[in-house]
Amino acid sequence: MEELLIVIHTLTHEMRAYELAILVVLSLCSFSLAAEMHGRWLAVRGIKIQAVYCGVLSFVCLWALLVIHPRQILGGSGLALALSVPAGLVLGAVAGRIDRAVIRHSNRQHLRQTYKATLSRQADLRARRPTQPLRPRVTPAVALVDGRRTLGLQRIQQNAWQPQSGHEFGLWGVITVAVLEELIYRGFLVAVCFLLPGPLLIGLALAGTVAVFALSHIWFGWVHVVAKLPLGIVALLAVLTLGTVLPAVIGHVFFNVKVWHDVRTMR
């Protein structure tokens, strides 16, 4: 009876480069891929986009940990690991304050623009019908945006997290997303950046990871893209300083839990 032989192919340098390239592309477009899968096949089955996103992140993260040794992502000295907890808490608190400040400023700007549009409309109506009484009416915010923006908002409302829908992320959901995103954006992608030759390419690649992380929140509006830039920057600085992804993970978890708590409090 012939013995069953299992042949394990060792990746060559060229094959590993292709694998890294595929993983980088999947890492950079995780949310877009999840949104596409959800819109095409899974939405009709009642599966929420948050679950699809977690599934895509988990797949990419597990594959990345098989390609990059976990020590390259989770490594660091004992002192660095000990400092990761307080550093992460400070990171999350600072990023949270900046995030709320950006969103508050955007809300004030939006209200100011709506008020000016209302006054302009009232003045126009007075000029056209000077003898008729004018009943004040606030112009809907959707009237201030063009058709493409309206369509984008409709897609966001269908796919994004809506607290009033009753299907919002639970506490463990926001924690899971925070951990997986940091393992990918500040773990795997940062490790890949340092494989590039020369400090200039490394610096540009690191800046690119921060930009893509912020742009992955485009489904929630440009305000959230701007608001997430500080989180990405301080998380990256913490990883580069301590040599481990742990402070970024802790900071992002603290940030997400605080946002989750604030949203539930406002309901």
C-alpha cells in the first residue's frame, strides 16, 4: 500500500512578495470589500455590514499573522509592554477629545450654513411676494447638497451604523473592530512599510497607512475622515515609539468604547 505523501511548498522570495502585495491591497480596501460583498450578496439575507466587516478583517488579520511573524507586530521590550497600557489610555483620551471637537465644529458650521440659507430664501421670497405674509420654515439640510451627495447619504444610511435602527454594534463589536483594525493598520502594514528601501519611501508609506485608515470612514462622511486622522497619527507615533502595536490597540479600544457609550447616552 502506497504511503500518502503530503508535499508542503515553501514560498520563494518572489511568491512571498506577491503574497505581501495581495495582503496589502486587502488591508487597504477592507471596508470597501466588505461593503461590496454586503451590497451584492449578504444584505438580502439580513446580514449587517458590521458583521461582514469583522469577517473580512479577521480573514486579513489571520493571513497577515501567518506571513509576518507575530513578534514583529506584538514585539517590544518588557518596559515598552508595561508602558503600553497607560500610553494607550492617554492616546485614546486625546484622540477622543480631538474627534469630538472636530465633529462639534462641523455641526456648528452646518447649522450656520443652514441658517444663512434660510435667511437667503426668506429674503428672496420677500422680494418676490412683498405683500404676502411669510411663514418661516427651516430649509431641510438635504436641500443643501447635490444629487450625488444625496445618493451617497442614502447609501450610508442603508449600510452604516444607525443607532435608531436597533441593529447597532454591541460593546464587543466595537472592541473587536478596534483590535483587528490596529493589528492590520498599525501592525501588519507598519511592518511591511519597514521592508521598503530608504527612509523616504518608509515615511511616505507610513503616512499612507494613516490616510487610508481615515479614508476608510468615508461612508460616515468627510467629517469623520478628518476626525479619525488624529487617532491614526497618535496611534502610529505610539507604535513607533514603543515598538509594539499594543498601545495602539488599547487606545483604539478605549476610543471606540467611549464613542459607543456616548452614542448610547444620547439615545
